[in-house]
Amino acid sequence: MGPSCPVFLSFTKLSLWWLLLTPAGGEEAKRPPPRAPGDPLSSPSPTALPQGGSHTETEDRLFKHLFRGYNRWARPVPNTS
């Protein structure tokens, strides 16, 4: 299965949204979202489970994930032709 697999992409999107929607702390941060019994996502995915930490740490993880592989020295140049 390559990265173009629809299931893999949906789990990736789910894990990114989960990072954004994870509460900052408290008991709610430790509890996964409720799922329907027949839901195909009923088995928890390691990337979809919340990780402990503050809201700032969650933001840091999100930005590190979004910008991994980003070359900060590569800049666009104007077209001179």
C-alpha cells in the first residue's frame, strides 16, 4: 500500500484533525471520541489517538508535522524573462 491508498489518506486526515480538536487538558483530553458499533474506524489507530500534553504542545506537534521536509532556504525568485 502506497501513500495514494484512500484508507491511508483518510487516517492521515483524521489524525491531523484530531490534533486540532484535542482539548487542552483535563479528562476530556484522555478520552477518545465516541464511535458507533458498526463504524469501520472502531479499532483505534495509533495515529488517531490523542497524545497527552498541553494545547501548546499539540500546536507544536501539528506545525512540525505540517512543515516537515520544508526547506526554509528555498525561496521563489521572480521570472526575469
